[in-house]
Amino acid sequence: MSYATVGEFLSDLKEEFREGNDEMMKAVELKKVEQERKMIEEFVQEFRRTTRESGYKEKLLIEKFKSGINRMIKRKLMETE
């Protein structure tokens, strides 16, 4: 790689780190998504919105979704067949 100016180099460097940082920030945001007292529909919408561009794969998304569900609902789901 060669750059005509230091400014070009710094611009490329910032772009590279910003792209990786966006994905990391989405992943951090996803970790914070919890149902708490929200209706399940609200939780699902927030979860879907947050998963976009998070970098998480399907299996990790499923695990995160399960962990974000209200514990009373989790208990009921585990008790059903």
C-alpha cells in the first residue's frame, strides 16, 4: 500500500477501525437486550432490530434470545413439553 499523503493514510485507517467498531458496538448493544417487563412482542422487535449487523451467527442468536427472555417465561417454557 502506498499513500500520497498522511491524510489519506489516516482516512483509510479510521475507516477500517470504524467498520470493525460498528459490528462490535452492535454486539455490545445486543448483550444488553432483555425482556424484563416488556411484552414478548416488544422484546422480539427490539431483539430483531438489534441483531442486524451484530455479527452473531444463528446459534449464538438463539442462545442470546433465550437468555434475554423474562425468567418467569423461561420457567414456563421449560415446564411444558
